[in-house]
Amino acid sequence: MRKILFSLFLSILSSVSFAQNTSDKALNESINKLNTAITFVDLQTVKNDFKLQITETSKWYPSYYAALSVLKQAEMELRANKLENLDILADEASTFLQPILSLQSQNSEIRALLAYVHIIKMGKNSSDFEIERKKAKEILYLEVNSDPANPRFDLLRAQLQYLNLKNKNTNKNFKVAFENAAVLLKAFKPKTAKDPSWGFSDAQYYISTIK
């Protein structure tokens, strides 16, 4: 009887391990697709890949990357000065973030994306600009929320101040903030292949566009 139970235990353990390995492989493949996505459609496709990986037992990664895929779509629209859908895309990203934020309230990567949501909404230059700016600032600057070891906070702080200065029509050069963020992002080493490592190419974009 003991041998039967032990064999059953090993069988279950093997099945769980196989399922986890399969899940990790699919996630890593989707992350690679996200990192090489070029078009809006590419991002839409990879977002759907991540959505399929969201389950009741999945960790925060699929939801996080689904949100990031949408925010990258919004960023693409913002850079092209196509502002009409920014709120819709930002709200869609938020729907992926809220469930995992309630379970991972101390996760600085998730909080960084939440700040990104508000920054995208700032890009529309609507009457809610100041409201969104304050929400992003609260996440990015309050010590209880920020993470000095996470360089995506440096990138998003630079983007927050860039949009704020742009909204005020100032000529102040904020290129140095993106340059500092780029240095930190380039040196950053994620703990695992699943952990976020994005941001360097974004910093490079702003460095190249700011005169």
C-alpha cells in the first residue's frame, strides 16, 4: 500500500513539474516575442498570448506582461501623436494590473506599471493631466512605493517630468534624466528570465528625440 501511495505521489509530482516547465517555457517564449515586437499588431498578438496564460493558479507574470504589452501599444500611439485611444489602452492595462496588485502589493514592478498607466493618460493632455500627474508622482516618489533598486522607476520619473515640462511648453532640457536611466537600465540584471528587464530601448528613444 505504501509503495502504491508513494508511486502515486511521484506521479503527481512529476505531472505538476511538467506542467510548470511547460508554463514557464510558454511564458519565456512570449516574453521574447514582446521584446522583439515592432508593430501595434505584434503587440496585440503577444498580449493575447499572455492573456491565454492567465489562470487562477498562475503567478503575476502573465498579467504583468499582458499589461505591459498594452502599455507599449499606448506608448507607440503616443510617440506617433495618436492620442484618441490612450485612455482606452491605459484602462485596459489597468484591468490586468489590479488583480495582481491586490495580491502583490509590495511588488515594485507592478507598481511601476501602474505609474506607467497614469503617465500614458498624461500624454493625452486632457483636463485630467494634473490628476494623473499627481497619481504617477505618488507612486514614483513616495518612499513607501518606490524601489531604488528598480531602474524602471528612474525611466518613468524621467518620462513623468518630460511630459510635465512639455505640457508647460518649457524649453528645459531633460535629456540627462533619460541618460542616467539608460545607464542604470543597461547595468540591471533580472533575477530570472521571467523577471522584467525592459526600459533601455525606451530611454534610448527619448535620448535620441530630445534636442
